[in-house]
Amino acid sequence: MNRKSYVKSIWLPFFVLLVLMLSACGATETAVSNPITQTINSFTEEVQPETAVLEEADPVVETAVEPATDSLNPVADAAANDPLASLFVQEEAFVSVYERVNPAVVNILVGSGQGSGFLFDRAGHIVTNNHVVADGGQIVVNFDDGRQLPATIVGTDPSSDLAVIQVDASQISDITPVSLANSDALKVGQIVIAIGSPFGLQSSMTTGIISALDRLFPGAVGPDGTAYQIPNIIQTDAAINPGNSGGPLLNLRGEVIGVNTAIESPVRGSSGIGYAVPSNIVGNIVPQIIANGRVETPWLGIAGGLLTEEAAAALGLPADQSGILIGDVIAGSPAANAGLRGGNNPDVIIGVDGRQIAAFDDLLGYLVQQTVVGQTVELQILRDGQPQTVNVTLMARPSSS
């Protein structure tokens, strides 16, 4: 091999390698410049006429919304990630209610009996059941933190089975009274909490739901032998036992929706049917007891029952007619003074002050919660099959005068 051929054979590979490298640089340059071109093109497309912008906007908006990280419902997000999260939230709600309300719930010792109650206001007034304190005797109030205070009876109302006792307010200034909810807004199925002293076991909490609303429950018996009834009673399956009487039934906000009053059980223990006087009756009755030591419950002075299909047919009324059939009118009562009729040719009450009346509980609930003694109400009735309006001025029940 001559010198010229030898040099050529050495430099030829380097020359080829150099060409390849230059080609690669050119390709890279083109590849890098393309995104710039595309970006410019995209910008140009976005400033096209309005129609073109709208066509391109939809996917951009969707893409912008989907990656948002700020949740509007962190509880729901947590529940989606953890099947137990919702249970823990409910558990925390129970714990919170107990810790906030329990200091205001008391155990009441009266003679050889006992019950429950709750602090109503900063003046030391405590709400309980009438039947808890009815037998008389020395009253001792036990608070959850161990404080024991003597109490006196402010007043009672047997017709609603409510009573108010009072302790020295200066001894409990650090305890927050409970608040009342609107019991008219309750619904069957709502979660409820009962706190009290079942069988003397102070500061016990049970939970359940509202099983039914608008039950009638026997109240006091009047001097004439008339058995009065408490309207709008709340039925619950939360465990209520002897000793719970007078304690609060609460919602998940820790507000009192009722005062636990009685159970229905053949064994003197919880059978899943408990009754509570609704908070709206408490809110009406308790201030009267505090102010006057007694209550004047508005009274019509009638006995009656639900209008049945058979009774409607006998009176010539439609089979689906609802209302209260007046069975008896008590002499000297507001109903008698207004000329209402019972007996063989009775009136049927179908409304009061423009509110429809379908059951006796509707009428009693309205009178107890919405009216006062001396007030005149307008009753809508059916007499001889014809609608009429009768004005009745309410008196106090004989049992409360």
C-alpha cells in the first residue's frame, strides 16, 4: 500500500463519523424547533374567530376542572377512601355531644326514689318529670363531677308530667345549660341520644332513633275524673329505663328534643319503646312554672275521638272525611259556652285557626303549644253535614287552677 492509499484508509472512517454527527445535529435542531412552531401555530389558532375558539374551548375547560385538588366535602372523600370513616365521624359526634351536655345532666334523689334532670338556665333551674318529685321529701341533686346540692321545688305540672326544681346557681356557674330544639321539625328515623341515670347509674348514654311521632300519652286526671292526655309525644328505641325519667333526649347537635318520661315494657326495663315529652311543650310549660309556680293549660272541655268511616256514614259525611267527633261536652266548659254539640247529633271539628285537624293529637298539640288561657280560637266544624265556624274562648283546665 502506498502512502496516499494509507492516509485515505485512515481518514475515511473519521470522515463518515463526522458526517453522521452533523446529520444528527441537524435532526435535533429540527426536532427542537418543532414545538416552538406548534406553540406558535396553537396561539394562532386560539386567536381565530369566535366560532373556532368555542370549538376548541370545551376540552380545555374539562381538563382544567378535573385536576382540582381542593375538596368541597372532605368527609365524603375520606369515606370513599376508608369504609370506616363515616362511622368514625358519627362516633366523634356522639363523643362530642356527651362531653358538652353531660355536665348539665343530673341525678336527682328524692326520698327513696331517684330520677334524672337537666340544667335549664343560669339561675339554677333544673327540669325533670313531675312523677320524679311528686311524692315529696328532701331533694338532692348530683352532678357528674361529684358536686351534691340540695334543691327545692319551684313548681309542677301534672298534666304534662313536668316539674322544675332549683339549686344554688352560684355553685354551678361554670356549667352551661342545655338548649331546646324545635320538636315540630323532627322526623321519624332521626338519630337521638338519651343521657340520664338508669337504675341509678349516673351519666349513662344510650342512642337510637325516633321511632314515631305524635303519640298520645296519659297525663293527669282532673277533679271531675277526666283523664287528660299529653300530645305530640316522641317515641324512641333508645334504651330508657327506670331512673332515666326527667333526663334529656337529644339530637346530634346536643339540643334537647324531649324529656324522657316513660317506657312501655312488661319487665320494667327497656323493650325498645320509650316516650319523651317534646321540647316545644317544655318550652311553653317550664317558663310558666318558673314565673308562677304553676301552669294554666288551655282547655276546651270536650271528650271525643277520631271520626271513623262508620260514624261519617251515619252523619251523612264522605267516607274519607277526617276530623274529631265530639262525644261529650262538659258543662260550664268553653265548648259548652260556645254551643258545641256532642251526644246523638254531634259536631265534627275539622280545623282550628285555619289549621286542618285530622286527629285528636292535632287539636291538643295546638292548644298546649300555641295558645294561652283567655285566648279565643276559631274552630272549623261540620254540623248537620254543613261547614260552620265557632269562636271559643279558652279557660284553664280545672286540674291546673
